[in-house]
Amino acid sequence: MAHLEPPLSRLKEGETNLVELERFTRLSFEEVRRDRRLTWALRYGLLESIQNVIDVACAVVSQRNLGYPKSYAACLRLKLVPNSQPR
């Protein structure tokens, strides 16, 4: 099962990111907006989490030979939406 390690490690990383992002729920919008470091941390965390989802979806599409997506969105459709076709 070595071929499943990259997606699993990305899933674990994504889970860690979500725990970190959840900390932002304790702050108000104004607190985050006023603090440039918090704004950048939130922005980076969101972007990294989105990239993790894309990476895992594309890895699963590839490993399971689900098709040849032409975009990241197509990877997500192939993986997440049953009976959908890439655009």
C-alpha cells in the first residue's frame, strides 16, 4: 500500500491545517482584519488546505485510473461527484 502514502500524508496535513484554522473561530473578524500576521496566517492556511484537497483528489483519480482530467476542477468532479464527467 505504499502508493497510498502521499494522499494519506496530505490528508493528515489537511487535518492538522483544519485544527489550526479552527483556532480562528475564537477571534472576531475585526481582530483578524487589524492584525496583518493573523490575516496572512489565515490566508495561507486556507490556500494550503485548498491545495491539499486538490492534491488528494488528483492522486486518487490517478491511482484509481478514473480518467484524464484537464484541470484541478475536473479532478475534484471525478473524485467527489459520482457519475460526473470532466469538462
